[in-house]
Amino acid sequence: MKPSSYQHNEFFAHRPLSGVTFKHNDAVDIVGGDYAGNSGSIVGLDELGEDPCHLVELGSGQDVFISQSCLCLAEA
């Protein structure tokens, strides 16, 4: 399901949303799927549900949609 305007606002304000692990601008590593091995940052929230989908900006500047289950926080 697509996030509501309220949920988008909460996400961009770094407030927690049920079932959503990552916050806006979190640095992440992609650990599964077509883009595994890449890293980037969370720039948006596209879908809510059992496995939320995030818009991730890769280091190359490309934006891709990645399921939350294929992401982990990047090590500092």
C-alpha cells in the first residue's frame, strides 16, 4: 500500500512508522536482489506493508526501489 501524505511527512521528519526500519537519509548496504553489493542512502518510502519498499540513491546517483528485506544499515 502506498504511504499517505501523513506517513510521508512522518518519514521525512525522521519519526518512526510501524514496520519501517530505516529513516530518511540512512546509509544502507544492499544485501539482496539485483543491486546486491551496492550501497546508497534512503531517499524515499514507496510502499508500506509486510516488506516496505524504499527509494535508494546509489553511490552512482541512480535511484532504485529496494525492498526493506534486501537492505541493512551501512557500517560506519
